[in-house]
Amino acid sequence: MAEWVNMAVPSASPLFLREAEIRRGAELLYFGYSHLYRGTDKCLARQGLGRAHHRALYFIARQPDLTITELLRTLSITKQSLGRVLSELSERGMIETRTGREDRRQRLLRLTPAGAALERELFNALRERLSAAYAQAGQEAVTGFWRVLEALIPQEERNRIAVLAEAQAMPNAGGRAAG
């Protein structure tokens, strides 16, 4: 049986690039992700929905009037998969589509009040777990964690994160970056 590692004293080995440390990081990432989303999975299951629905709700909430093309790019899924997810969310009254202002062929996505309520409930479950973990780890560790996660994202895709940060920083923008 494997010996339990004291998680209260998180310190990486000075040889943090060895296979054992890389494997430990991969395992912690997997198990941390799994536990992070357990609360949301239960809520989604009660609704008959899955993680793909959650991701769509999350990013539409973060960027009202997100185009379907932008959402496809953000989620990196097929049109067919996204179409299925958006159809289900629309049928349940959780999202609505509008035509673009300049390009009438565009379909802009927004959450309805029901969709916003579900997204808020799902986010609250994530926030509780992340807040507790962040508080336990401390500011320096959180910054390091963010750096590691960002480094996992190819440079050419990091602008997706920047757009979300800009949207959050803009008051009265409805969560959507200008431009």
C-alpha cells in the first residue's frame, strides 16, 4: 500500500523535473480536477446535463453575445457536438440566440435567467472548493499554480484567457470585452 504524503507541507523536490515528480503532478492534477467537479457533476446529473453543457454555460456567462464560432474555438469541440449541447440548452430555456448586429448571419449566445441561475449554482460549487484550496495553499502557491496551468496552454491559445480577464475587468460590459 502506498504511503500517504502529508499534503499540508507542499514542497517540490529540487529535482522537480524527474519522472516521479512529473507523475505526481499529473496525478494531483487528475485527482484535483476530479474532486473539483464532483459537486457540479451531481447538480448537472439532476438536470440531465453533462460537463459539455456546463462548459458552454460557463463561457456564455463570461462573454454574453459570444458567437457560436467563438464558442467552438474556445471549447475546441466539433460543430456537431456543440450543436447538440446548444440545442439541449435552448430547448430547456437556458440559452437564447440573437442575430448579430453587423453580420445578420452571426448567432450570438446569451444565458436566459434560468441558464444564469444554473450557471451561478455550478460556479458556486466550484468557488467553494477553489476558495478553500486557495486559502490553504496561500497566495504565492496560487500564483505558481496559475503559472503552471498557463504554461500548459500553447502560446498561440493564451489570448483566450486574456479576453476573459479583460471581460471581467470591464465594468458595465456585461462580462464581454469590447471589440
